[in-house]
Amino acid sequence: MQLLFFILPLLLATLIAYNIKKKKKNLLQISTDVERKILQEYVLFYKKLTDAEKINFEERILNFLQKVSITGVETTIDDIDRVFVAAAAIIPIFKFKDWEYRNIHEVLIYPNSFTKNYGTDGAGRDILGMVGEGAMQNLMIISKQDLHDGFLNTQTQTNVAIHEFVHLVDKEDGYTDGNPENLLIHKYSVPWLQQIHKEIALIQKGKSDINPYGATNEAEFLAVASEYFFKQPDLMEHKHPELFNLLKQIFGK
């Protein structure tokens, strides 16, 4: 019995050390030169920043990668995957200097779309990204193919990674409801909700170029509109000036 009491603490300490080592392995670092090259080539938001803002953006990406694991599921992860995930995380919150995500610990990268039960084979694989709930709390899952498409395909309005991180921003006030109270000045809340309902009605009538998925509910509208706002800002300002200006109020641009 005494031997058991001696061995158990050793086993526990070994297990803790293994988990810490595994966690650190997932928090791989990336050189600033590699990071900067990827951002400059593929991330429109970064390209439009001043030199000082670019340095700040790079630093915040590195800080994110030090705290959040990027893990491949049935796929390998490389530098471009890490930079794309971290860039999508920082873009919506960049104008808020002290903002750090408190509701994400790990991002799982699947090779392609998946089912609602996280399956990667068979029918029903129509999910591109999701924020975990319940047992999957503090996790995010993203399709690698769609993660890349969000930054490499400049002709679309979609960026699944930005979409999912906007859901996390929305969730910070306790409700995923399309009204991110931690970012939105109170006087703009009513005009924002009115604009959501106006735009959803137009989508439902087939009179809008906004992704129809945005008509699902207020939370999905915020996420879909945010993709458009960050991916094709000039086009949105031209086609949806009121919506564009309200999103500027939300994201501090």
C-alpha cells in the first residue's frame, strides 16, 4: 500500500508533464519573416495597414499562436494554415487593442467539409466550420480547403474562418445573437438590429447579393455580413452603404 501511494503521484506527474509537452508541441512558433511573407501575399486586410499597424498585427498573430493550438485531424498543418487561422482571429478585433479571446483553446483543422457529428466520410458533409458547444466547448473546427479558399479566392465574399471567429466575438457578451454588445456602442444597437431585419427580408426576396445563409438568424447574418465586410469592403460599401457604415461602427474601422 505504501508503494502504491509512492507510485501514484509519480504516474500523475508523468501524465501532467506529457500533456504539457503535447500542448507545447501544438503551439508551434513561426518566424516573423515567414509570417510576414504569407500575410503580404494573401491577406488583403494586412496589405492595407500602415507599417506600424502591420507590426502590431504580426505581434498579435504570434501572441494568438502562443495561446491557441492549431491541430490537424486527418491532415497535416503547416505555416500557412496557422497564419490563416490566426489572421482570421485578429482581423475582427484588430481595432480593439486589449481584446484577447477567452473562449477558444484549440482550432481543429479537418481536410474538407464535415457532418454535424464531426464525421469526415459519407453523406451530410455540408459543414465548413463551427464553434464547439457542450463537450466541444472552447474548440473550433474548420475545413482546411475552405480555410484556404477564404484567403486565396479573392472573387468571393466568403471566409469561413472569419465567420467562425465573429461568432466567438458575438458570444463574448454571453449571447450569440448577432448583437455584439462588447463592440457595439449602445446608441447603434437599435439601428443595427433594424438593418439586420431589413437585409434579411431582401435576402429572402432574392434582392440581395449577401450569402442567403445570412437569413438563417441574426447571429448568422452578423457572421456572413462580416465576411463580406472584410473580404470585399469596396464592393460592400458600394452596394450596401448603410450596412457597411454600421459594420464600421462595430469593428472600429
